[in-house]
Amino acid sequence: MPDGARMSVLDSPGTADTIGVTPSIIVADPAPVAGQERWRPWHGRPRARDVTCCLMIGISAVYAIAMIPLTPEFIASRPMLLELLSGSNSSIVAAGSFAALHGKGRLLLVVGAALPGMLRFDWVIWWAGRLWGRRVVEKLGSHSPRTAAVVAAAERQGTRFARPAVLASALRPVSGAPVYAAAGWVGLPLVTFVILDAIGCAAWATVLAICGYLLGDRGVRAADLVARYAVLSIAVLLVLAIVPHLWHARQTRRRSVTQGSSL
């Protein structure tokens, strides 16, 4: 029997009882539901602040990619300018190594120069958490176990969790974005957030600068090597920046397919 005829027979009144099929299990191919449409952090129509925050997040991503070709260009010639612009770990270590050639007093300048680059867009993620709450916290962490723990702790403890979490987030080897968004979600004031974030970033920058200082001339030679092989350095940095995002996107898509097939 053709598919169209089969569906018309099944849809006719009383047919399901006649052929012994429970009506509740006669279901056509599932249509897309609202939760499976393109994900958006807001409900309904976006407000001006929603669009502005999304735009700022996009700018932060473009800015991070734009810093990649500057790393081999500046790391051996202007490491402090590079850390001022990017706040990357490699630029802080390189600046610390160059400071070893000019005395310990330069270490304070190295740490201070790193802070604008390290802090530049953290407040945007805090703002996203303030605007969109739990939805954006989970999305930023791609539903990872760590993000689930952040969400649970934020719900239980509120700002009592957010304060130490923001302070320690710069010292962790993973992205602090879920913590920053959670801080906005639970109502941590922006000024308090910025102060705690700055303290944590200063502590991490101090560790990196001291490591570079201890490397001394070896760190300078490594920076020269990166600058010499600029094309290869850019390629490696691009791979390190893009591959984790592609992997997370693939894992998220795979989980969505698995959840959809189980329904």
C-alpha cells in the first residue's frame, strides 16, 4: 500500500481500533519543535541590549583570532606591547624573559601590562550571564560535567560561590567563561567582579612572568625562534585556537543527534 494511502487509512476515525493498533502510538515523522530550532539565549524578540551583547561576544572572538598573527611579529621585538594587546600566556612569559635582561624592577611592569589584555572581554561574559542566566552558562560550557557543577554550585550558593570562583578562574587551565557568566547570573556586582577578576589575573600573570624571568636568555631565544618561523608559528596557533572549538561543536552535535534518536 502506498505511504500516503496507509497514512490516510490510519488517520480515519475508528481505523486504529479496527486493526488493533493503539491510537497513541500512531505518530507521523517528528516535526521540528521549538527546543530544536536555532539556539538563542533570549526568549521572544531580542532587545537592543541582547543584540549589543551578542555583537560584543562576536567582536571578542574576532579580536582573539586577529591577535594570532601578531604573536610571532611582536613576541621577540615588543613582548610587552603584545601582552598589553592579547594578554596571552606566551607573551607574558616572553616579557618576563626580556625583563631578566634589565633587572627585577621590570617584572612589575610586565604584570601590569598584562592585565588589560587578560581582562579585556571578561565583563562581556559577565553581562551575558546577567542578561540570559542559566541558558548561557550551560551553552558556554557545552553541557560539560564541569559546567553542570558550576550551575549546581551557583544555584545553591549564589554570590558566595561566585566570589571565590571568579578569583580562582584565572588560575585554572580551562576557560573561565562559564564562571564569569554564572557570576552575572547570580547577581555578583560588576565592580566586585572586575576587582576579583583583576586580582586572579594579576596572580596568574605574576606566576608566568616569574617563569619567564627564571628562563632568562633561554626564553629570549625561544621568542626569537617563534619570530623567525612566523608562518609555522601562526599555523600552530591557529590549530590550537580552532581545533578545540570544532571538537566541542562536533561533540555537541553528536549528543543532540543521540538525544533526538532516543525520543
